[in-house]
Amino acid sequence: MAKMIHSMIRVLDEARSVDFYSRAFGLNVADRLDFDGFTLIYLSNADSTFELELTVNKGRSEPYDLGDGYGHLAVSVADVDTLHARLEGEGLGPRKLVDFRNGDTLVARFFFIADPDGYQIEVIQRGGRFL
């Protein structure tokens, strides 16, 4: 059986991205591997063994084209309202909170936020299938 261990995104500015993910989601550097042409930074926290791998290609100055194939990363949190208010207060620009329903059934309560490179992150209230 396969176990999901990480997802990788390319970022332009290591410090800016590490700061964003630390402030927004409490993700900290678990490992950093420096190579001649690129650096890999693995971010994680105690809530999950899944990691986010940031790849910084040295010498790159242009933002990455995210194209139309990328959707989003998703994280679940214990209190989506409190996190939304904190991120808003820190000026990180979370979008509006949404109650997503299928008829009368609440499927999820969530909001989206973009990281410094434009990657979309869905932040979902923990519960149901979103633990």
C-alpha cells in the first residue's frame, strides 16, 4: 500500500515562502538540502507526517507559471474561524469563509488563501471526512 509523504511546489524566494507557511500553518523546516542548482526545503508540523517540499531553483528570477492544471493544497484545522481571523489580522489575505453544502447537508466550512507564489491553499474546518 502506498503512503503519501510529500507534495512539491517550486517557489521563487525561500525566506518569504518559509515565513508564510510558518506564520499561516505552523509548518517548520524539517530538513533543508542544498545542491548546486537548487535547494529542497521540507516543511512539516506535529499534526501530520505529510510534508510540503519547497524547491528553489538557483538563479531563477521570474515567477513560475502555475498554468491551468494546478488546483490547490488542502489543510484541515480545528477552528477555521479563529485561523481566518488571525490570518486576516496579519494581512495575509484569506478569502471569505464558505459554508459548502450539498442540499441541506453541510459538506465543509472553508476558505482559500494564496501563498507568496500564488499557490492556492484550501483551509477546511476539521471534521467528517476532513480530519
